[in-house]
Amino acid sequence: MGNKVNLAALGDGVYIVQQGAIVEVLEPKEYGQDSIQWQHGKVFEVSESKRRRVGSVKK
């Protein structure tokens, strides 16, 4: 129990923890989708998709 994390200090996102350490951070995108694949109880692969809006002017 020596590993303490101040969750308030972390930004928005998905944190993948393996053996008590953060090994990957998935940060939010404006649009998109992330899919997490598991193998033997651990995150094995992350598939990320990004979308763009077409035909609208961003202000």
C-alpha cells in the first residue's frame, strides 16, 4: 500500500494500470471512440478511432 496517487492531480482521461503502475493514458478527444481489448486479465491492445466534422465552421 505504499503507492498512493492523488486522483485530483490527474487530468481527464483513462489510465491503464498494470502491476500498480500507470502504463498508458488515453486522453479525451473532441470526437472519437477507443476500444480496449483484454487478454489474460490485462489490457492487451487499444484501438483508437478519431472523427472529424465536415461542412461546419468552427468558431
